[in-house]
Amino acid sequence: MERTIYREIKATRRVWELAVVLLAFIGGMLASFFYVEHYGHIVTGMTNQIVWGLPHVFAIFLIVAASGALNVASIASVFDQKVYKPMARMSALLAMSLLIGGLAILVLDLGRADRILIAATTYNFSSIFAWNLILYTGFLGIAGAYLFVQMSNGIPYAVVRKVGLLAFVWRLALTTGTGSIFGWLVARPGYDAAIMAPLFIAMSFAFGLAIFILVTVTLCRLSGRVFGEKLIHRMGRLLAVFVAAVLYFTAVRHLTNLYTAEHAGFERFALLDGGIYTTLFWVGQVLIGGLIPLMVIFHPSFGKTFKAPLVASVLVVIGGFAQVYVIVVGGQAYPMELFPGYEFSSSFGDGAVATYSPSLPELALGLGGVAIALFAAGFGTKILRILPTSLSDANVGQD
Amino acid sequence: MKMPKLNGAEISRRDFLRSGSAVATLTLAPGVTLMAFGGSDAAAGTADAGKRWGLLIDANKCDKDCSACVTACSTENGWKDNGRPETDAQWIRKITLKNTETGRETTMPMMCQHCEEPPCVDVCPTGASFKRVDGIVLVDKHTCIGCRYCMMACPFKARSFVHEPVINQKSDAPRGQGTVESCTLCVHRVDKGGTPACVEACADAGFEAIIFGDLKDPESEISKRLATYSSAALRPDLDLNPGVRYTNL
């Protein structure tokens, strides 16, 4: 095993082209923000029934993936898997980038984004949302410190491990907090479940690793660096474990609900006759984001190709996005049980499944957040010594 | 719950807005100079901890073709039907209820239930959602950032997000694009010894289906009725102890 050398990526034409595309998406995001700010949320598809829409799906997906992206670093320093060590810097950088992208969406979607200082200075400590603000900013600080100690000369590895452990514990708390945004909503039958927190942690492991694989391989290709075949298969197998964990927690969540009669209505909606949400659940999450990636990774012939873990990662991202959409939007679309045992209706959509059509400004906001995350990750590797000159199997070694 | 402190600057702004300049000020800078009376620190200071304001709604007396309470609330507080029911604010709405077993239909008004343990207050990250000591749950329009988490948490769908620019506001109930709002129990009237507009309108329409009063005062009409007849809180399973009660559902 050779010594790992970290170098900035070179600004080739392809890198510039990619940067321009990402900046264009960020420009679209800002245009969308000012448009919505001026005309109000009436120009979005969000309503008083679906109060959180597509921007929140993007934001929550990125925030959940952010904590998962840090796992590669945790596996290296907390669980001492040497193979992952050369990628630990990239892992911390990507985690921070994804979180910044997700938070940018959340902030720019606020009805009064100009009051962000109020959110930063006035806390209601009984709100999990307020706690999350602390968890998110803390995560950026800790991941930044983690990156710093990894990159600094002369800092003993024991210190890196300690900071890594703190980052690992913090990221578990962060995802617990994100899951609890929904888990602690007692009023809505689609939420109100403690299993949301561990489910979100499993989701973060899967989404974060999938995005890490895709971004790192892309950056290696852009900068002409080798990514080892054994390494990617090793990561693919790990991804399969995480994907299986998501399926497991999802199954437990629905089976628990199915057992109690009071949740039968919601389960029928989610699993059987919820239209787009049922389709997104079975086809999007379970099939595209769960079963097919597992089949791809463990396929006797295709599974052995370099492409297989990449294809699986893309599928996990698509399926993960569908899953978050079903949780966020589907959970609101199903009506609240104001009067159990009665049929009820009103001019405010009571007792009826809410409809939602995402609008272009919402899509622009969400894609802009993704662009911020990718741009920040690319920019980081351009100006800092984050990415190893080679991630070949000979270079990273095997445990 | 600890109440925000009263400060001089806010009193003077409130007085200023209450003066004849209010309309001009709001037009010059919409959304910037908003003051939420009743929803502000200043108004919170006038609440009496010895009281708990509440409503008792008699579904039997609620006429299915009458919506006087909704109209009165809209007129009093300045929110209106723009023909977009999915995004228009509805501080109060009529709900039609049908017993699936017997087919019996009833109607009744639904508004913020002014819970003793309001989920909207628990989840609000900035504390903009708050409960006065007299039980009235409000939104401080100065500190609401428009995150809508309170709307996710409210079991009664009582809250609306202001989706569009608002004009011609009522000085007693200013509203703000990008913030969340709901029934204030006509706090501006209550603080002057009056009753909410919906209660008055229902009585004027000859139904008297809504009674307003102090739940802590055993001699109040509302307390006496609650003590005499059976009544129900909505979503009793959540144990929120709402200030709004229903009878003859």
C-alpha cells in the first residue's frame, strides 16, 4: 500500500463547464426565491393542506443524505477500516456541502426568509425544529473541525479519532432530530411514530453512501484519477446492507400500523389506493430504491462490473427521493381524523385527500439546493487537498 | 408559559398604527410595519391569568344553511374568500358531519381550539406561536418566519398561511404575507370586554349556537352549561384540553 497523496483537482474545461451548469441552477434557485418572495406562495403548488411540498422533499433528502455522507469518514476513523481512510476528507466535505444545500432550500422557502436572524437568535426549546437548527449548525462546525484535524500536519491520529467519534454521535443525533420532525407530529396518522427516527438513520446511511459513491467517482473521472474496482464493490456491498436496513424499517413501520385498527385507513391509503403515493411507494421506494439495487449489486455477472454499484447508487437516490416524497407529501395528503367514526367535509378540504401539483419555482428551488451541494463539494476539492491522487485498489489496500 | 416582555418601542408603534396613519403606513411598506394586536407582546401583557376564555358550540342549534359566523369573522378580521379555497385563509369554517352508522347530519363551526397544551406552540421554532395566560393561542406576526411547522402540528387544521399579498387590512387584525395566522378569539374585542364576532353574529342570526365565556368562572354561562349538559372536546385522545367545546354532536 502506497502513501496517500491528496491533491486539488485541476480546472479542466469539463470542470468549468460543470461549474457553469451548477451556477445556472443556483441562479434559477435565486430567481425562484425572489419570484415567490414577491408574489407569495400562491405561485407554488403548496396550499393550506399540503403546507410542505417539493422544496421540503429536496431539503430533507439532502439533509438526511448529509449525515449519511459522513459515514465513510466514520467507518475509517471510528471503526478503523483503513480502506476508507483516504476518502475520509471527501466524506466530511460532502457531508457539509449536502447540508448547506438542504438548509439553503429550507431557508429560501420560508414565508419570511428575511427573518432568518430571528430563527438564529430566538429559540423555543420545546420545538424539535429549534433543536435541529442547533444540530445542523453544530454538524457544520464539527464536520469542519473533523476535516481540519484530518488535513492538518502534526495532529495525532488519536485526536482525529476522537473528533470522528464526536462527529459520528452528532450525526446520529442530527438524523434522529430530522426523523422526529415527523415522528413527533401526533396529529397526523402518517407520522406520529417513534420508528421515524431509526428509519431516517437507515435512510441516511443509504442515501449518503449512494451520493458519496456517485460524487467521488465523478470527481475522480473528471480529474483523471483511478477509483479501484475492489473498492467500489466493497462500497456497493455496504450500500446493499443499508438498503436492506431501509426496507426492514419500512416493513416494520407499516406492519406495526397494520396491526392497529386506528391506522388501517392510512395504511390502505399508503399501500393500496393512495394513487401517486402508493405508486411511488411500491415502484419508487421498494422496487427502484430497494429491490432492484440489491439485485444489481448481487447479480452474478453484472454485479461484478464497475458499473453495478454506480447503477445501484443512482437507483437508491431515485428511490430515496420517492420515499421522502411519500413521507412528506403523502403524509399530509391523507386527511386528519378530526372526527373518528364520522364522515365529514368542509370548504377547507376536511376529510378529503388533498391534491398537490408541484410548480416550477418549487422545482427550481430544490434543484438549486442540489446544485449548491454539488458546487460546494466540487469547489472544495478544487481549492483544498481533499481527493487522493489515486483510489486504486493497490493504493487504498484491503483490510 | 413565560410571556415576552413589553417594550416601549412596540407600544409606540402600536399606537401609531392605531392612529389614522395606519392605512397609509401599511400601503407604503406592506409586510414591514405589520403589527399584530393581540398577537403582539403588548397585547399579551393585558391578559388576565385568572381567566380562561373558551367557546361552547351547540351543534343542534347550528343551522346548516347559515354561515353568519364565518362572514362575521371574515369582516371583523379582514381575511376573505378569493375563490381559491386551497390557499385562501379560513380562520373559521363550517364542517358538515355525517354519522356513518345512522346517516344523521350535523354542521358546526370549526376554528382554533385554543388548547391548553397547544401543539402549535410546542413546535414553533421561534416561539412566535404562543399562548396567553388567559388561554388564547396567537401568532406573533413579528417573529413568525413562515416555516409552517405549526400547520403540520395542529390537529384541527385551524391555521392558514398567507399565500398572497394582503391589502386593506383591519387595524385590529393585521395580517402578513408569508406568515401563519388563525382565529384570535377576537382578542381585540375580548380585551375591551367584548365577545368574539362569530358569537355575536350567531346570536344576531337567532341561533345562539356559540357561547363565549370564562371557563374558570363557575358562575359564567359557559361554565354552567358545561356543568349541566354533556359536551366533548375534539380529539380527546390527544389530551390537549381545548378551550372550545362542542355539545350535541
